[in-house]
Amino acid sequence: MPIAILKERAVARIAGADAAHFLDNLLTSRTPAPGAARYAALLAPQGKIVADMIVLATEGGFRLDIPRAVAADLLKRLQLYRLRAKVEIGLLDDLAVAVAWGGASPLVDTLAYDDPRLPALGRRFLLPAAEAAQIAMVPEAEWQAHRIALGVPEGGQDFLYGDAFPHEADMDQLGGIDFDKGCYVGQEIVSRVQHRGTARTRIIPLALCGPPPAEGTPITAGGKSIGRVGSGVEGRALALVRLDRLEDARAAGHVVEADGAALVPERPSWARFAVPGTEGAA
């Protein structure tokens, strides 16, 4: 089965007597039970995503599978929130993140966990970086193509940290928000969007002929902007799209396009929201 090292991921450690309570007060999901993993995010007070992550509970505290690009900012913010809590916070530079998908798990004697967002995303592993360098791996691009085929967004590519709300990044669809837990940073904003049903902007897949436009390329319909392109592979791209504007464009008969390429909206099988133009699709 394919195994890839995710070089743009880093691992943080949160430990100490107050670690579980500390994380539960900050993140969008409850802290997982020992041996389990959950998808979550730390938000700014205004409700936008500072960093999304996979939280793994271990015997020695918690491991956070996080984007390397925002690791320093995330740890700095966690330190600010620590106050008098009995919590240890640090980056584990000696660990790498690997992912395997499409079959039985091949790695042993490592911290392993199923990707909590979607079973088809496979199984992830935290292993010593030196050991990871010795394992035969497929290029990370193969993993990214698999993720894009499933329609699952990736922070920094499909949405920008510090700029996107959790609903826009489909976190509510992928198990990243617990709407029944107590307060956490940014909760009021997230709850308001959920209860009012006002999530008009979503990341969705788009089919096209040929290679995808560059990340960040504006998406237009009838001369009006309706979104921007995220990550993509041949014949498919993910994009942050205003669904209400997409619906208006389709009703008016306008072609959805980016950099001259016609785009056809799709709805992932896991999505519980409607995508204009995909009525009746799974």
C-alpha cells in the first residue's frame, strides 16, 4: 500500500496534569480518549482558524499533528493561554508524520491513528525522523492527489490560516467541531453560523479538462468573482466558493471559469450541504 511522509507536517507535545482540561478549553473538539484521535482547530477570538490539527491522546499526554507553516505561531499562542495551568508545551523535532492508505497498515512500533476526518484518508503515523528517511515512500504528491480526489481541504492551500472560518473549511462536515461541548475560543461565532445556517462559503471540488489553474486564481461567472482556486491535480481542483453566487450564476446560465478553464461543481460524498448544479448527486 502507498506510504508517504508529509514533510509539511510537524508534531507538538502537550503534557502535564492539566493538559486535557487546557486543550478542551481552547479547541473546537473535545480532547480524545487515550489511544484515540480527533480533528480540531484553535481559533482566534473572531472565530477564524489559527491552525487546524489532529489531536492524538497518548500515555504521555497529547501529540498534535499540525501544519509546519503555523507551528511556531500556534505554540506561541498556546503558551499565552497557559497562564498557571500545569502544562508542558513543545515541538518534537525528532518526529515525522507519515500516512498510509488503500490497504492494511504496514508500519509497526509507532504511534498510529486513523485519520479522524474521513476513513478513506487512511492511517497516520508518528515515527522518528531518522527512521522515516530509511523507509521506501511514494512521493507526497500521490497522497495529495488522493486527498483532492476525496474533496478534503488542506490548510494553507485550500483555505488560508487567519482568514477562514471553520464552516468555510468544511470542518463541521469532517468532525472538526463539537457543537455540544462547553466554551472554547471563538465558539460564539461558530455556533451562530451553525444555528443560523449562514455558511454561504464552502470548499468544494470542481471538475475541469486539463491541469488546474494555479492556487489563488480567481473563479468568475458572468464577470463576477465567486471564489478562488485551491489545490488541484489533472482534471480536478478544490476551491473556496460562494455557493449563493454559484447558484445565481447557474440560474443565469453563466459558465464558471478560472484562467479560461471551465469548471463544473461537484459535491463530495461526505458533504451534508447542497452544491448548486449537483442536485441528486452523491
